[in-house]
Amino acid sequence: MPDSAFWRVDNYYYQPFQYPCSANYYFHYYTAGDTVINSNQYKKIYRSYVHFSPVFCTPPLNPPSPPASGYAGALREDPIVSKTFFVFPNTTTDSLLYDYNLVVGDTMKGHIANSVHTSSHLIVLSVDSVLIKGKFRKRWNFAKDNNSDSTYFIAGLGSSGGLIEPLKTYAIDFMYRRLVCVKDSADAIYTPSYSSAMGCNLILNGISGINGTNTCSIYPNPFSAQTTLQTDKSLKNAALTVYNSVGETVRRVDNLSGQEIIFHRDNLPGGLYFVRLISDNKMYTDKLVIIGK
């Protein structure tokens, strides 16, 4: 899996029967450090703030609660057996996510293949490849699901349903999961055909980023005392907002001008943050890492 990656995911709930109900859930995953479980090293995976948007619901039915923000589990890639595993919170047991040994005709197993109906089992229809940052990655394609969209996963990247989401679950919980894009830092490295209302942008306090033509670089990053944000165009009355790992605002600076912003750590504790810079109705979002106590 890419280092410093973001996975933008949409969940769409639709229950069409006696009490129709529909709702949207927008969020992203990100990596933040490593951990050791049972002597194996894992990447820690976190879920961002979840923007919940109910569409309609017929009483007395209510839509499911949004998935929890914060720590989502730990991911481990095992190149020896060509598989990716995941340890969910409150457990130390590996769950199989992706098996890269499958061939045409095989049945997908593991967490993302979760289904209680034998007729819903996903069978490999074909294996091809996609170009990701100048390198080809294998893709396993399965039967189309009830939403008539392609169902697949890509080696070392994720699936059409997201990162850790089950692929075929309509018959179980009426929830559709869709990968919106995968970002390496601030740049999208994979964007499927699915189109999200929130776009391929980080979800911060329920507001989607709108990346314009402006670009911004942050150096150094990580940093311990201060860092510099450098833009390619001059800012005027810009606003800089910094969020912690669960989407809470920890710093805001308004009325910024020029092409260079010096950001001082002050009393912020070490850890992962997200920065959002808005100027002339254009938005830039990126990750910020503070090291040391």
C-alpha cells in the first residue's frame, strides 16, 4: 500500500421496502504510524470525520449510524504469501483482506468477500492490470454486483468498495460501498469511474476540499518547531485551518497574504494533522506531521 496514502470512500444506504430510507456517508482513511502486533509490523489506519447526509427516511425507520472516526485498525502486507491482512480494533487476530494468488474461476474469501448468501459469492472473472504512478498493478475482476458497477480489487491499493469495506453486502445490510479515489499525499494516484458528490477530496468537519489550480508545498514536513507553506500564486485574505486526526479544529489563521506562510507549532502536541488553505474560493488540503513532545 502507498505510504502517506488517503482512501476516499462513500457509503450509500438504501432500503426500498416497507419503510424506505436512504442516506450518504462520506469519509477518508489515512495512515498514521506503525505498530507491532504478535511480532509483526503493521500500518495504523484511521478513519476521518464522517460527513453524514440523510436523503429521506420513512418513520419509524432510521438510517444506520455513521462509522466511527479515529483508529480503524492495522494493516499488514505479507509478500511471502502474497496477501494483505487487517487487525480490527479490540482484537489481535489477522483478518484476510486481499489474496493476490487468485486465478480465474476462484472464489474470493476473507473480510471483503463477506456474504451470507452462497449465490452472492464473488468469482474471479478475469485478471488484468492498471497503470499506477508509472507501474502496472494486477487487478482481479469479479461479477458485477446489484448496483451494476464493476467489482474488483487492485494489488497493494484497495478495492472498488474502498479499503476494508466488504464488497458484496446489499443482501445483508442495504449498504453500498464505493472507492472514490486513492491519494498519495495530496495527489490522486487512482480514480475509478465512480463519481462522488464530494469529489476526490479530504473530508474535514464535513466540508469537502475543492482543489483549484493553485498549488502549495510544505517544508519541512514532518517538523518540530515551525514549517513553511509556499504557494505558487499570491494569496489575498486567505484562511488557514488546521485539524487534528479526528477532524476537530485546533488552529485557524485568517487574513493571510503573500506566497509564504510560516506556521509555528506553539503548544500543539506531536501527531498527525490536516491543513486546509482557502483563497479566492480555491482550497488546498494536505497532511501535516509534528514530531517530538
